[in-house]
Amino acid sequence: MFEEFFGFATKPFGKTPDPSFLYESAQHQEALARLEYAVDEKELAVLVGEIGSGKTTLSRALIDRIGDARPVVLLINPRLTPNQLLRSIANGLGIKPAKLRSDLLDQIHAKLVELYESRREPVLIIDEAQLVPSKATFDEIRLLTNFQLDDQNLLSVLLIGQPELDWRLDRAAYAPLRQRIGMRYSLGPLALEETLCYIEHRLRIAGASRNPFSRSAMEQIHALSGGIPRLINTLATTALLDAFGDDAEVIEPPRIASAAREHRMEAPGTLS
């Protein structure tokens, strides 16, 4: 629709977690570096951030960087019982799961040793980990870190989720799991200058030869989005569509305010 009008090769503010559009702010660089370290050291790691802060995009960027060096098991719906979790991991590792839990654990352990011997230790990424339904499933995740040799683990486990995940792990009942965590990092919103750079970065990746947003419009986007990337994308896309409909080549603050009203953004960082 508006891509040709503005000279874009593709949509600059899409909703999918495309790692090619990742804007590496200082904190996103730090988060990605820590995740890579956790993978290299085969640690249990936790990454949290508000809805739309870029966690999933970071995980996809990490998967891209891992490439074919290690198998990656990605669980995007962690509402699983302990047995369902183990079966999902087995499936992700190419194992036909046994029915009995003890046999299933033996299968997974044998596969991990096989992968270790080929220097391809796998990575388990659990996205939306705040949705893990029970302590029993979290205990199963903890027990996965028992798959180890004398000097190292056989599996990296990355838990990615909203701040509720942090709150949950801080409870006394989760102390045994918390003590296994080797890396923990929280993503915050983008600052004003980061938001401006984020918008310009995505426009550049999309093939734009110019930025149709005035600085004041970008400042308005930051104020209304609270620096949350997903909300920035929503406001920017809606403003681009509105401008396209009016044949307007420059986007000013009133269009951003109109986009915010359309999406019920009643306060910074809020999307109803």
C-alpha cells in the first residue's frame, strides 16, 4: 500500500519479530551478548521485559547467530505439564518420545551426550516463560540442568518472559531454581534518542531514501509509546497509512496523536 508511495522496499514497522530489523540499542546489545555468553557456557539464563520490548526479536536474532552450530529447541507456548515439557524437548531434538518418564529422561540424556560428543550442545529457549503453569514444570526445567558432565552442562536453557517471570522466580519456593540461574537481565524501554534512532534504523533497513517523520513527530511517538518498540511500530504504521491516504509526504505530530487515539493509547506505553 504505502510502501511505493514512500519509497520503501518493504514495510518498515512490521509486527513480526524479524531479526534483520533488530535495532541494537546499548541494552539490546548487552542482552544479546549475555544470551550468547549463556549459550557458550551452557548456562540457565533469564531475560525479562515488558510486552513489546523486543524480547522475541532478540531471541530470533540469537537463533540466527547460533545458525547450524547447535540445535535450538524453541517453545513458544509453555503452558505445559512436566511430562509435556519433556516430550516437547524430545520432539525438538528429533527423538520419538517414550511413554514412561524414566525412559524419556534416558532418551534425552543419551541425545545430549551424543550432541556433546559432536560439539553441538543444544539450546532450549522457552518464550513467554511467565506462562509456565506450575511450579512442577519449573522444577522440571531446573532438573534439566542436572544433565551434565563433571565440568559442564550439556544443555543451555534460556527463559524469556514478561516481568511476572521475575516476580515469580523471586518467591521463596523457587529458590532452588533461582540458584541455578547464571545470567539474568531486564530490558527497559527505549530512551528518546534511542527511539529516534530506532525509527530511522527501521526505515533504512526497509530501503527508505528519506525519513518521512519530522523530529517532532518522532518525539511524539516516543512520548505516546513510552519507548516500547511494538507501540512505536503501531503508531508509525498507522501514521504512514494516514499520510498515504492524504498524499502527505511529511508526517507531523497531529497524525501521531490521531494514531494514538485510534489505538486507544490513553497514556504513554498503554495500548488497549
